[in-house]
Amino acid sequence: MTAIDTGPVPLRATPLGRIRKDYFSSPLSTAVSLLCFGLLLWIGWVLLDWGVLRATFSAEARQAECRAAGGACWSVIANRWRLILFGLYPYEEQWRSALACIAVIATMVLSCIPFLWTGKRIASVWALGFATFYLLMKGGLLGLPLVREEQWGGLALTLFIFTATAIIGMPLAIAFALLRNSTLPWIARTTGAVIDAVRSLPLISILFTCAIVLPFVLPDFVLQEKLYRVIAGSALFFAAYQAEIIRGGMQGVAKGQDEAAMSLGIPYRHRVARILLPQAFRNALPATINQFVITFMETSLVVVVGFFELLSSANAAFGTSEWTFAFVEVYVFVAFLYFIFVFGLSRYGAFLERRMATGQR
Amino acid sequence: MTVPAISIRGLQKYYGTYHALRSIDLTVRRGERIVVCGPSGSGKSTMIRCINRLEEHDGGTINVLGTELDDNIGNIDEIRREVGMVFQHFNLFPHMTVLENCTLAPMLVRKTPLAEAEAMAMKYLEKVRIPDQADKYPGQLSGGQQQRVAIARSLCMKPEILLFDEPTSALDPEMISEVLDVMTSLASEGMTMICVTHEMGFARKVADRVIFMDRGEIVEEGSPEDFFTAPKTDRGAQFLSQVLGH
Amino acid sequence: MALLQHQKSRNALLQILYVGVLLALVVTAALTARHNLQAQGILSGWNFLWKSTGWDMTFSLLPTSSSDPYWWVLLMGVLNTLFLGIIGLTFATLVGGLVGLARVSDNKAARLLGTIYLEIFRNIPLIVQVFFWYALANRLPSPRQAIEAGGALLSNRGIYLPGLNIAGWSVAAGFLTLALGLTLLLWLALARRFRRVPPVLRRRRGLAVMLVTLVTLAAIFFLGHTPGTPLLTLPELKGLNIRGGYRIQPEVYALAFAIAIYGGAYIGEIVRGGFIAVGTGQTEAAKALGLSEWQSFTRIRLPLAIRAMLPILTNQYVWLIKATTLGIVVGFADFFMVVASAITHSGQTLELIGILMAGFLIINFSLAAVMNRINRAIALKGHQNRS
């Protein structure tokens, strides 16, 4: 209950002093430290024991061997990884699926380079990555046998839905944001109503409507592959959220910017493309990356409308009676795959946020 | 006989129910240099912002270089190409270098080729005496430098008329003179200028005519000599005593 | 063409065109849909709401049967969504508060633990977590080998908690009374208008509220008590199944658990953000005034942090309520799942989609309205300088 805590000033410089300050500054702090470390050590040991020390890695092992060893049964992954990653894609063509995934991942990594952060450059990188992915997956050209969309699955399908959502959703989001910010009241209001309605709905209900309900109600010419209807729904949902993020970024652009451009006689489309959007996106970058993270995680919802993406193919991987016991291992593997993507992306977002915060000072 | 640079008749402007401009009449000859002064909220900025349609006027007519400023979009574009504006807060584009700030509008609006636009930009940057800062970003410059870039940016459109909206109000005192020097040299070259400012020394030296506004009206106008030594109205005298008094 | 050059007419034209095209799209879609549905023999209209459904709900708070009309079943769906939503939000907030506090604590070990928790559970999709916990719940031992823990029994049929032998209505009434009592207590403790009431009087008022609540509760339980049975029942194995006590089905607790864990990670980050938003200036001022650590935390940092986090918390709550729609993957009859089954069974697509949209709009807007009300009530008055 000391009013002014001067702290152990003389000890601060030494490593021992730092440890004392960080972990053992008071009896309560000491107790908390011990509890936390105890918990961490215990969880760490349990995971190590289960996942490595007593685990079975051999592809030949089955339930009996795994149970005897007492730990995780990674044999299920060794046997089923191709199903999890590529779904029902024809077995001898799965190298294409793998290459396609690498192409998309390369695109994602490339877009983290600031050099490519102009509208044209980033758009061409994504268009190129997406085209490569699509050609490799679908084939029917250059001697590659045609593989229809129904046969796509696993990680490749997850990545396809994600990139397609982003590529369609981003321009739509920009359009939504501009329309909602329009000085013409009826355009702004109508767009606002559409955006708010979409945002208030759960994504699952939108996917469900697109996949299951639309075929009953709409004429045949709007009905393409179910996959593309679901992507359209997902892109709409993404756009509604991203539009609000971009609009937030626009609010951070000083009003004088537009006035200066107007007084120079620059027409509307150039004012938007050259002055407003570049600055708005810069302001909205951390939130945008966060939205990408959420969108990536939400691609897994398409399992509800019957797609064979990563999560669904994981469910199938332990669906046979041979492997039902090994569901934990399969889920851990899938969770780990998602984690790599999402964690990487969100760390990058946090890094950018820090860099921008210091850059502004 | 040429048409006047700007001719304003019976200009009215409302913000909601607030009557911001009450029937303004003003004619500006080509090459004339006008200083507008008055207490804050007197409608000075609103008036010059009406001239290039940053504010839409509610009544009266504005004719710029023979073109009527009305709802016609073509006319608005034409006038904005010929009328440059310098703002209180500079309004440079922070994501572009100084050079890009200067070349953007000529390339987009006048379709000037890149090399030519850059040569012209460098010419005007030299004129405002900061050619060495061309590749920096606005955030890296001092306020006075930024305002000089803003002037150069306006000049790159080769405007007939330049509007200044309190160009020195946001500057630290030691930077005011470097901007006023540039403005003075522009004036000596015969540019048509309308300048909203509180810099009375500048007004005395450069202005052909001083316009004093209060509560949305032009209260008094005349040569700087007459206005500063013997204001004709009480409001003018009171304003002068407040500005010059300390 | 001359019209297009004119600013006002061009603006009017643009607006009419935009709204017109959107309206035309919606109307065409609705009309085609109606036409196609009629071709399948489905007449549009709201009469189906009074027909019986013919299917059972997997879970409902009030009694339902397959002969209940659609409107009742839909209402039960809304109730289920609210029920799970409130449980999920409450626990997510508790978990989030804990994680957030750990993340801003001075103790590095607590910070580390909080960070690890946050990074793991925030970066794995909620649906994967739901699947995982549900699979785990379903692989608990059968009732005959149920795990016992402090009077509760854990089995693959659900978690069985000790319960009271009282009628359903009195459970609901009991909860309502408890909620009312707690709200009243909080209001008495926090409302500005009681600030000048002397502490003795305040304490006396608080005690009175508590007493009234307890007496009411006892009366409700006494009235609802099934005669001839002991008041408290413990779950126990009878034959192949477990009887007595309250049963929580696997889909309910798996979903609630997943939402609490996942939502807790997000809310933890919001809580942390709220504390960071409180400037060091305020904390230093508190120290300089001689407030103790605890006083400075409860009187200065916490109240300011709560104000900073409330607006973001509202969005997160709306998001979490929408996340209850994941009920469909484990078979929990939330509002969305009920609507989806109603569509497949009755074919009244347009009407049901309309009901779904309206339902979520109402739920989200009322939640946001309540949160905004709280936010306005406690917001700092005037424009504040935070440093």
C-alpha cells in the first residue's frame, strides 16, 4: 500500500534485478508467476509427452499400435494428408493442386512487399496469382487434363474461395465505400441500407441462401456452378465489412485534400484514384489485414453448404471406421494449418501497425 | 477592351439559415492585386471559395474570365483550370513527392507529357526557391517550405488568377516572410491575385486595392493608402486598431 | 446531352437511375422467385405460419412437439439463439476480462500466459473449435461409465448437474428474479443520483433488496416444488441412462464453450486496448494524489478503460450473437437452423428468408441499442483530452 512506488532502482540494470521486477516484485506477483509457470510447464509437458514422446509417427501403425504407445497417433496424418490437403482431386494430378497452392501462397507473401502497394501493381500480382491457380487447378489446356470444380477440395479449395472472395470483394468494397460517401443523398442512403442489411446477417445464412435457396427461386441463366454462387455471397459479405473499413480510412483523409485537387481542376475519377483511395488505404491498412484474417477463417463456413474444403476433408479423414479414434490428431493438424496462415497474416498486420504508429511521429 | 478577370454581382450564400454573404459586388481587372481583410467569420474565405466553386453560391452571378460560373459542369472545370488556389493548411498530397505534387495536375488535366511537366515543375520550384527539395515528401518539409511548394503546384497549371486563402495564418512567425517574398515577386510579374490575409505590411506594399469585409458584406474598399491611413467607416477603423494596435 | 452537362439535373438523374436499377433488380428477383415457387406448387403468403411443422426440435427451452405451428417453432429458435448467445457472451466476457487483465498485468509470466492463450484461440477458426469440442464431447464415456465430478456426471449423453426438483416455470421465474435483483443492486451502487446518499443508508437499501430477492426466490421455489420429492436431486445411473438433475446436451455446451473460448480471446484484446487507451497521465495523477494501487485501479483505470472498450465491445457482441448460427453444424436448433429446416420442409423460401433477416436485424439492433444506451449513460461528458 505504498503511495509512491520507486521500485528497486539500483537493481534495475542487472539481469537478476530485472527478473525480480518482472516476476517477483510482490508476494502476489510471486504467487501469480509461480502459478503461471506451473500451468505453462504442465501444459507444455502434457503436449510434449502426448504429441512427441509417446506418439506414433509410422504410416503403417494403426489403432492397436497407437493405443499401445499411449500418445498421439500421427499415423493418421501420414496416411491421410493427401485427402486433407487436396480432397477428391484425382490422385495422379495432385501435384497440380500443390503447385496451385504454392502459387497463391506466393501471391500472399508478395503482396506484403511495400514496393507493390500501388493499385495497379497489387491488382496485377493478384490477377496473375489467381490465373495461375485457376489454370493449374482446372486444366484443359497445355496437355493438362480437365478437372471440374466439383472435384476440387482440401486446402486448395479453401485458398481458392479465399482469393476469389478477395479479388471480387475488394473492388466491390471500394465501390460500396464511394457510393456510401457520395454527396448525392439517395445514392448514399440506399447503399448504406444495403451494407447495413448485409452486415447484420450471419455469413452462414448468406452462404445458405446462395447455395441452397437461389436455385429454387432464380431463372436458370443466373445459376452457375454452386461454388461460384457461394463465392459471390462470400464476396458480398466481405465487401460490406471492407467498405466500412475503407470508409473509415477515407474519414482520416483531410477535407482539404479533395479541395486542393478540385482547385487544380482534377476530375472526380482521378481525385478518387490518385488522392483519396491511396491515402484511405494507407489509413485502413491494419484493419484491412485484420479483415483478411477473419475472411480466411470464415472460408471454413462453406462446410455447412456441403463443400469439401480443408475442414470438411479433415472430417472425412477420420470418417472411416479405421481412423475414427484419431479425430484429435486430425483436428490438431488442421488447426495448425489454419494457424500458420492466420498467425502469419495477423503478425504481419501488427508489424505494419507498429511501423505506421512510429512513422507518424 | 478585355473582359474583367472576375466579375461578381449580387453574390448570396447561406449555410442553413445563416446568411454568410449578403449581396457581394466585386470586379477584378486582369493583373490586379487585391487584398481582402476583415474579422474572422466575416465571409472572406467563403467569398473566394465561391470563385472556384469550392462553395456553391445561392444567389447572384460570378463570371470568371468571361465564363459564367453556374451549374454547367463544363464551365466549372474550365474555371478551375484557370484559377489556382493556395490554402491556409497547404493541403499538399502527403503520399506524393514534391515533384509529383507539382506534375500531377498538368499531366492529368492538361495532358502535359511527363518530361515537360517535370521541367516546368522544376522551373517553378526554382522560382519559389526550393528546387533541392523536389524528391522529398511534404511531411519532411517545414511549414514555410510546404506553402511555397503549394504555390509552385498552383503555378504549374499556369493559372490566370491565383486565390490565396490566409496563406500565412498556419505558419510559425519566422516562416511568414519567406512565403510573403514569393507572393510579392509573383505580384511584380503581373499575376492576377486575390489574397485573404491579415498581413497588413504585405497589403500596403503589394495591393492595388484593399477590400474590408464584415458580417458578410463589403464594408469598404479603396487603395491601401486610403484604407490604412483614413478608413471611411467605423467598423474599418475599429478593425484596424485591433490588428495594428499591438 | 445538355441535361448531362447541368450539375443539378445530372445529380437527380444519377440518383433516380441508381435507386431505380437496384429496385428493378430486387423486384425482378422477387417476382421470378415467386413465379418459380408457384410453378412448384408453393403459394406465397403467411398462412404456413399456422400449420404444424411435422418435425421435432433438437433443443428448446419451452416444450415443443412436431404438431406445433411454424410460428411457435420459429419463436423457440429465436429463444434458443438468445439463450446460447447470452451464455456465450457472459462467459466470453469473463474469459476475456481475465485474459485482458493478464495481458496488461505488470507480471511478465501472466502476460506470457495471456498472450499464448490469445494467439492460439484467436487464430483458429471458430468452426474448427466447435467441431473439436463437439467431437470430444461425443467421445466421453457412455452413461454407464460416466465420469463423476462433485455430484455432476459427464457422459457422451451430456453433462448432468445436480438440480432442484421444481417446475419449469419457477426456474424461469427464479432466473428473472435473480436478474432483477442484481440489476437493482448494481443500479443502487453505481447510479449517479445516489451518489450523495450516505453510505449507511446505501448499505441498508442494498441489504433490503438482497433480502427481498432471496425471500421471493424461496417463495418461488417453494411454490414450484414438486410435492413428495426431495428439493435437491443428484443425477444417478438408472438402468442404461442417467436420471435426475439437469442435463446439458453436448451440442449446447460444446457450442457455448467454443464461443466463450474464442470470443474470450477477442474480448481479451479489446480489454487490453481499453486499458492502453487510458493514458499514463491519469495513472500518474492517481499516484501523485496518494491513491493505492488498488484504489487507482478500481477508481481510475478500470472506469476509464470500460468507457474506452464499450463501443468496440458492441461490435464484438453482435458478431458473437451471429456466431450462434454455427449451431447448425452440431445440430443445435438456433434461429438460423430452424429457419433452414423450415425452408426445406415448407418451401416458403421468400417469407422465411424475410423472417430470418428481420429476426437478426431486430436482435442485433436491440443489442446495439442497449449497448449504446449504456455507452451514452457512462460516456465522459464533453470533449476530453486524453494523453
